[in-house]
Amino acid sequence: GAVMEVPRTPSLCEHLFHLLLNHWLEMAPGENPNTYPNVLGLERVLSVLEQSFHALSCPHVSRDDAVFAVSVALPKLTKHVFVHFPFEYRISGGSSQNKQLVSDMNLRCCALMSFFFQLAPQLKRPKRGYRERVQFVAECTSFVCKALDARQDGCSALLRVVLRFLVSDFARDDAAAPAARLLLSFTGYYEAVRSDSEAKRACVRFLAALLSHEHGLSHVSFALAQRWMQSLPKLLWQLGSDPAHLALVHDIADVLLRFARCISERRGVFGASRDGAAAATAEGAAPHANGAEGAESSSDAQSTQRLYDGMQKALVPYLYTTVEKRAEDGSVSLKEYYGPFVSLPSAHVQCRVLDLLYYFSSLSKPMLRALSACCSHRTPALADETARHLLYLLHSMSARIDPSHHLECILTIAVAHCLWRRPATGEADEEAGGGRDAVAIVRVCCGEVQHLLCDQPRTPQFIRSVLATIYGSIPSNASKEAMERFASILLACTIDRFSSASQEHTAGAVECLERASAEEAAEAYMDFLTHRGHSVQQ
């Protein structure tokens, strides 16, 4: 027999749409008085429409809902709602309350329009009404540009509209794709808003969303990306270590990481510049390509990596820096300045910032000095979690760091963790600051030293220089446990097979370090090595 076809049940969104549209027609602008209650009613209808269509903007929307949105809802919205946009031309005059409502209506209408940017790829381009769609897309993007240029209140809500447009089919249609104009307007808005404002955070999140999309950078010129990336280290410094700005600091680090990963995953693709700026089309390059891979990398991809590498110099003061101070007598001294990094109240955010280091082609000596200085800082002390994460990163980058600078950095971190001190009394304290974690960090440093010195000759000059560094760091009131840690560092630097060092080795090294002077300690330690069968190469 014949099979009866069950009609599709209309969704709640469809029922709600027809109800709201009827309310809108009853209060249509231009046909009713511009009273506050009437304008408020129009604004509320747009608000509910925006929220109801938000469900249709998800990537897993059904085809039936998409067909309804494009074939039924869109033509009616274009005819009865979008035709009045922007609303100040139909709702003129009135009180200041009315003007604010009209501004809100424009923002909500833009958001409502932008939902249809995302639905377009799910259906074949409809011939009927396409011209009208192109028209309202042009009107919407033009309004967004003007609002961003004017820094209107609530503009941060329009960033979602910009993002939806940039990842839509319309952005790839030259006839209706002012992508470059939108990006320039966004950049001006981003640079103008205060660094500690919610609007700035919305801008940073916009950049993160743009970078995470597969084709997010296809409309971005190299010059524009350069402006964004170079502004972020400065923004980190401006935010400081205030807990109120911690979430924004995390978001900034997230943007920089996404940019770096775009390069590493060969997604650092910049589109041709449409704003007249010099652009580079980069296929992207792994940050540490070598051999055949490095030969195949394009010059533009290398430029993209250089853009990221250039931020290393700007990040150094965020951690630590020194400035020359000239006294009246002409003498010059170095003044230390610790940046906001050491005072960040979250080890997780500190580790997130440190993750940026991995994607640099290499680490400079000033950066390594800044990292070791942060690990040596005691008020506030760098969290053990952060120190361990830093050591892990340095180990993973060992092939890309100058060995001598790397060794100096590791030794400084190890020596700093040999002693924990109470800020108030200055007395050695094993419990405060996590003494057991300090022991673990020193052990990790010793292992890294062994890794760096693998198959390298331990000459008398090298042994003496290491011993002088360690000896000069030992305070007069160092505890027995602290002295053993110093001894373990010394043994790791001078004995090829440090794992075979016994308690007798440790006791002997401690006895040498307790000598009255560095020269006596060096002579005693050289004799100690010789008598125990460890060769000291000339």
C-alpha cells in the first residue's frame, strides 16, 4: 500500500519567529509614534529574534532549520525588518532614552543579519533574493565599520559580526566582501580602547577566534598582522600583575600561541593586502626547520617566523631587565628591574606565557638571563610549578640554544634553588617555599647539566670557573642540606657519570666547598677528583 508521508513538525524557533514578526509589524517603525514604549517593544523583539536565531548559527544545525532560515525567515526579515536599517532614519528625534534604544537596535540587527552569513555555506546559493542579501550584507558591514571608527558604545558586540563575515562565503566574494575595510576598522578600534577595559579583552578574544579558524588569516595582510602581534607584548606590560587583569593576560598569551602554532602547522597564510599595505603570502614554516625542510621554506614564510621572533626582544623586559645608572662621579652601575611576570598570582598563567618561548627559533642571551633571574627572585618567589615547566622547555629547546648560555642559565637556576629563605629573617628554611620541591628542581638541573656536557671535556679551567660560581653563592649560614645541594651541582658539572656519585663523593665535595677561599677550595677539589680516579683533562 501507499506509504503516508509524515509532515515535518515545525520547530519552536519557527513558531516563535512568526509570533515575533507579527509583533514587529504591529509596531513597525515609521508607521507608529516614536514613543518610548513603542521603541522599547521593537528593541525587545529584535533581542528575542537574535537569541532565537543564535541556535541556528551552530555548525551542527539541521538542514531543515537551515532551509527554514534561508528560504522562509530571511526573505521576511529582509522585507519587514532589514529594510528599516539603520533605524535612526525611521525613528528620528525623541528622548535620549530613545536614541540609546535605536543604537541598541542597530547592534542587534547587525548580529541578526550576521547569522545568515554562516548559514550560506550549508545550502546552494539561492538565486531568488541573492541581490537583496548582498545589499543587506553591504549595509551591515558598512554600519559596523562606521560604528567601530566612531568608537560607539557597545561596539565590542559587533566583533562577532565581523568574525562571522570573515569566515563566511560572502568574504570570498569580491562583489560583497569589504574584508580589508572591516579589519582596518577593527584595528583602529583595538588600538584606541583602554588596555584594562572589557572592550580590549573582547578584541583580544576576537584575534584568538580569527587565528583558530582554518581560513582566519586569509584576509589579513602581513602589515596588519604585524601591528597586532607587536602590540601584544606592550599590552602585557601595561596590564601588570593585577589579579583583575589575569584573565586578559591569559587571553593575550593564548593569541600569541595560536599565531605561533599557525606558523608551526603551516597555517600562517596571509591573504593579499586589500588595504594597500605591503603583504606577504606565507605558506608558513616550522619554527625550527632545518636541512631540506628549511630549503623548501619560502622567503615569505621566513618573514612570518621573523615577525614572531622579533617579539622576543619585547618580552624580555616583561620578565627582567637591567638599566645602566650613571653616578655623579661618572661611575656606571646596573639597576635591576623585575617585570610583572614574577608577580603574576597564577602559576598556570606564568606557564602559559613561558610556552611562547618554544616557538622562537632560538633564545637570546638576554632572554636566558631574564629567565634565570626570575627563578632567583625570592619576593615573591617563582612557583615551583613554573620553575619545573621552564626547565622542561629549556630541555626541549636545547638543540636551538647556545650551549654556554644554556649551561649558565641552568647553573644559575640550580644555585638559586639550593637555598630557600624567609623574606623577613633571611634564615635558611627548608619548609617555607617547598624545600622538597627545591631538591627536585636541583636534581633536574643536575641532569640537564649532564645532558649539556655529554662528551665534553672537563678541563681544569672549566672546573675552576664552575666552582668559583658556586662558591660565591654560598652564604656563611648555609645549612648542611643546602651544602649537599651545592655539592651535587658541582659533582654533576665535573664527573662524567654523575649517577655513580656516592655519599662519599658528596661529603668530599662539601668538605672542599667549606674551605676559607675559592682558591683553596679549587685546589682541594682538584686533588679530590684525582685521588678518586676521575681524570681532569688538561
